[in-house]
Amino acid sequence: MSNKLEIILSQANNQPVKLASMSSDALDSFLKVVSALKAITESTINKEELCFSIQEGSAMCAVEAPAQFMNSIYEEMDLAIQGKSDDKEITKYLRIIQEQIKKESFAYQFKYKENANTINIDKSLRNAKKITVKRKTREPYQYKLKILSGYLNQIGGQNPNYHFDYGLKDSITIDCSKHDAMNVINYLYQDVQALLLTKEWKIKDKKDDYIHKVILDKSLVPIFKEFITSYYKHEDLVEKLTILHDFVDEQFRLSNDSGFKFLKHLLIAFNDKNYHLSEIKTLLIISKPFKEKTEFKKLRDDLFLTYQNKKVNV
């Protein structure tokens, strides 16, 4: 399924614009926004995934791409309009489009079409301040999925957690919810493989923090290790989302059983406010065909709630 971005120039200097007959000013402005739109999409999506078109009916340029990629672009543009994006390419070229849209001599429409929904981006651009890159504060940590093995020898506490004991006073503490603790207790005094969200500190001698996600069957450990290695090899968000999508597809190609297990654990693993909105939304899109399956419904509802809460508080 493809989503679409459209830019339409309908009037220039109070005169209707036709693609077959444009004034010099109209052509200059239209070429600027088309070039900027091309740069925005190509900065985030592989060229092979993009399909451009120039159409009559005023002067219109449209670009289509698979929904999971185009959604990430729209989310990043929306952040840029709010002044919350640190993507230099998108803010640079979106500012060019904003400059043309704000000119009183031109009548532009800028639309994002997602399934049956149409979002008018031009209204937000007209009302927004000049688009600039968010002032970046370098966090002293980063969040990553990790698999850790250990002997589970203690669970509980006022703030629920459990412990992996490695002997010789070497142990780690893993935070979890009360609900998780009730499930994890079934593995007490056993060697287990846990999928965790790790807060990796860049401060010397400061220990990492761990948040429980799921206890993995041994058969799934190699698959998740391969996925995690591939996923964090890249810093580019779109490359990560492509890897996420491809890994799920690959598991379903192997068997439905493998695909369902892998996807189920991913819905749990990515249910956290510390992920990017596009990471969470991509999993909601991937899992949408299975939204009525009993084993997925609550997981998707919980993930969607996290997405909505994060979107409000970004």
C-alpha cells in the first residue's frame, strides 16, 4: 500500500496556473518546491521506492512510496513544523517549501494522503514560525534492545524487579512491572534468556539500566540476536524501519508460526515511550492484518496507547 504527498500551485499573482502555460514567476516557485519535495523524500527513502508524477489541473507534483516509509517522512515533517526535528535535511528543504507557500502571490496546497485520509500540511506551514533544526542536546545515554542470559535467583520488591546471579557477587537487576513479575516468577531458579530494553550510559563507570520485555524461547534467541545486530548497525531511521519490516516478512516466509511468535514479541519489545514515533507506528502498520487475532489485539491496543501518549507529549 502506498501513501502520497502532493503539492499543487493553483494561482500565481491572482491568475490561474496551468502546467501547459506558466509565467516565469510561477515556474520558478513551482520548480523550487518540487526540487525541495524531491530532496526531502530522497533524504529518507531509497530512490527505488519512490514514484514521482507531474500532472495537469493547475500544476501538481505528487510522490508516492510504501506507507511505512512515507509515514516516517510525514511524522518527521510534522515534528519539523512544531520545531522539534533534528533532521537537518528535512528542515532545510521544508523551509524552502514553507517560504513559497507563505508568499501571498502564490496559492499552494500541500497534502499528505494516507488511505482515505487527507491532511493539509500547507495550513500548518502557513501558521508555523520559520522552520529551524531543534537545538540538539546530547543525551548521556541511548536505549537499545539486548538479550541477556542469566540465572534468575530473586524476584520481587516494592518496585518490582528480578536479578540475574553470575556468582562471585556479580549480578544485575532488571526492572519490570507487577504483571511481568507474575509471569517471570515461573522461571525462578532457572537459566533464562531475557529480551531487555537497555539504557546504555556513556558515563564512565555508570552501570546500564535494564527494563524487562520478554523471556525468550531458546529457538527464538538466534533470530532476535540477528535482528538486533542488524537493527542497531544503522543510525538512519528509515534503514532501521526497512530492516524491521524485512525481518518480519522473512519470519512469515519461513512459517506463520515463526512469524506470529516474532511479531508478538516485537509488539511487546517496542511498547515503550523511548522509541521514535515512526518505530512504534511501523509495528502498528505491520501488525494491522492480524489486529483481530486474540493473541495480538491487546498487544496492539497497548502499543497504540503508547503511540498516542507519546504523540501528545513530543
